[in-house]
Amino acid sequence: MSRQVLLTAFEPFGFVRGLVMNRNRSQEVCELAGAGFASAVDYRVLPVGPEAIPQLDLAMAAKPKAMLLTGEDASEVAHARRIEPMAFDPGQQVLGFRFPNARQVVSRFAKTLEPLAAECGFVVRQGIGTYWCNRVYYHTLASADGETPVVFVHLGLWADPAIQANGIARMLSVMIGF
């Protein structure tokens, strides 16, 4: 059997999205996008907290052929579909402040997806923030072998989830083809 693409989303978190609505945009979109790829995708919903890292390590132990990580960005209005080109060392940040010249790890694959991203209405632009999206992305990029395609996509709340899912599905198709 060929190796699968790892697709991750985050579980609901926070007061409004977690407790009141019990929804996370990344989870909604990944469930829509991954429906047609069941045998080719290993879909995981990660907790928003320290438990995410061992769960991610367990998934990465299967040596996926590519990794597409997603997260929700409630503040994102202008670019409701954003591919993150890099992640920053979480040890070089305190709360919401990242130290100047913090170590970063760059996804070489983000640049590869740029033409497809543009077709799907996604942008490739730094905006990863300092929360669990950055921690998971940094850990994945730092742990990957350097050859495995890895990319993180932020999904805003103000865009149509079906349009977002179409873009994620197209990215999955590219990654499955590797």
C-alpha cells in the first residue's frame, strides 16, 4: 500500500468556538475536503494544547508521503485562505510576543503550491502567529526529513467553507501525486 498524506485539523477551542459553538473551521473544511480521498489520507484532529505534539509524532511515525496541516484564524478577514511559508521557534516567544530574529523553519513546499494557491484564491503570506498553529508547524517542519512536503494552511471564518474545502482538496490531489 502506498503511503498516505497526513491531513490535520484542530479541535474546537476557546469560549465561543469551543464551548458555545463546538466548531473549528479547520475541522469543518478538512472533513469536506478529505471525503473523496479516504484511502489516500490519514486525517487527524489535534487538540489545541501540549497533547498535540505526541499525537502528531505518532502520525508522523507512519512516514507520510506529505503533510498538510490546517488551522483556524478567526482574525483573518482579507485573506481567508492563507498558506504559511514558515514557522518560528516557540521557545523564542513569550505569550503573543516573538523575539526579534527568532529562529525560523521554512517550508520549501509552500512556494511549490503558490500557482495552485492563486487559482484557488489562497495567498502565500507569513502570518502564523504565536499560538498552537505555529508550535505544531514548527515541530513538523523541524522533525520532517527535509524531502517530505509539509505545508500549513490557515482558514478564516469569513469565507465559504465549500470554497476553502475545494482548495484543500486540490492541494491534497497534488500531494497524493508525489
